[in-house]
Amino acid sequence: MNFKLPTEWRNMKYELPLIPHDKANHYIYGLLIFALCYIVVGALISSIISIAIAGSKELYDYRNPNHTASWADLIWTLAGSTTAAILILCL
């Protein structure tokens, strides 16, 4: 049996990474912050801590001229925290 991929699949060019490196880091850090805090203090406080840390980091970036604040960074961090919350609380 000789299996060949369709021509259009073989000629596809992937532009990796699909998520910018910086945003992926924010996502992972948000996930880890929630997960580690959850072990110690529970879901509600972990959510508050995640929001506070994400907001504080962007506020720090906004106030320092060598850094760049971004709403997207805040959203990616909170997306990671939300993913951790869903995974932990639903499983």
C-alpha cells in the first residue's frame, strides 16, 4: 500500500510559531501562577492573585521606559490562569 499526501498538503509552508514567544510565555506563567497558588490557597484566591500579578506586571512595564506594556500580554496571562482553573476544577 503506497500512501501519498495530496499535493496541496505537501506544498504547505508553516509559519511557526503560531503564537509569538512572548505571548506563549505569558500564557504559561499565568497557568503556573494559578496552579501553584491553588495548591496553597484555593481557587478564588488563586484567581485574585493571578489577576493582581498580571496587572502589576503590565503596570510595571507601563511605568518603566525600557519596557512595553501591552493589553495582549495581560489577556494571555489571564487566559493561562483561566485554562488552569478550568482544568483543575473540571478534572
